[in-house]
Amino acid sequence: MSTHVKIEIKRLSSGDGEVYRTIRLQALENAPNAFGSSLAEEADRPFDHFEARAAQGGVFAAFVDGRVIGMAGFYIQSGPKVHHKGTLWGMYVAPEFRDCGAGKLLVQAVLDHARGLVDLITLAVVNDNASALALYEHMGFRIYGVEPHALKIGSDYFSECLMIQELNTPKNE
């Protein structure tokens, strides 16, 4: 795929359930070891689930010529002692668009959204996904640990690198 495609990033909202469902199921089909959920599990969910997730406003989608080609999610952890932390989740770009800058634009959209809302962002990525690790490191994330056997698919285990980016430097550390 040419690196000269026009990529549009949109924050999903109410009415975008089908867009979210389309890219989420594609992600689970194409990269089953990269997500904690499975295609079978998500495909059985009612449409209302996808509509509600899109309506929450924490999902960003990448489009080329009106076709959804990627996504990244963001949520703020709940509870007064962890509300300063956000999580980037569900990052995916269709294989044919992985060298076009869509991933970078999605991560940047999450970072821009998170600034002023949280002090730091965490994420987990399967440790053998070299291209994702390189992207996250390029975007300012650093590895702070590894969770062995974080995911299990059949009899296979997958460890995850735990990554963090501080948006605001803590004052008392």
C-alpha cells in the first residue's frame, strides 16, 4: 500500500456502532493473539454492545476513502486513587495499511485526547509484536514490565509487555 493515502481519524460517537463492530471483528479475526477477547465471543455480542462502546466516546477510528481501516480505544480508570491513569486498548490497523502512518495517527489521537484528563497512559502489547512495540516506543511509551503468560489461546501462552507514558510528571516521586 502506498504511504501517500489520505487517512482520516474520527472519534466515534452515538450512531457509530456498526463502524466499531466492523473494525473490532476484523481485528479479532486478523490478529487473534493480540487481544484479550476472541472473535467468537465478540461476534455473539448484541449490536447494542457495539453501539454503547462507540457512544462512550473513547474509541478512535481511522478511515481511508470512507472505509474503516483501524481503531484505538482509551478509557480512564475508575476510582479516586487510579483516576489519574488512562489505558490505550484495542489498537489495530488492517494489514494493508500498516505502513501508511495510520497507527501513528491513532496513537496520537489518543494521546491528544488524554492530555489534561490523565497524568499517564498504560498499555499492554504482545511481546513478539515488534512493529507495535517500535510504534509505541517511537510515540514516547516505555516498557516497565512483562506479564508472562498474559493470554492463553488453546495451549499457547502469550506474554505482554506493559508500557507507560507519563503525560504529566508526578511532583512527589
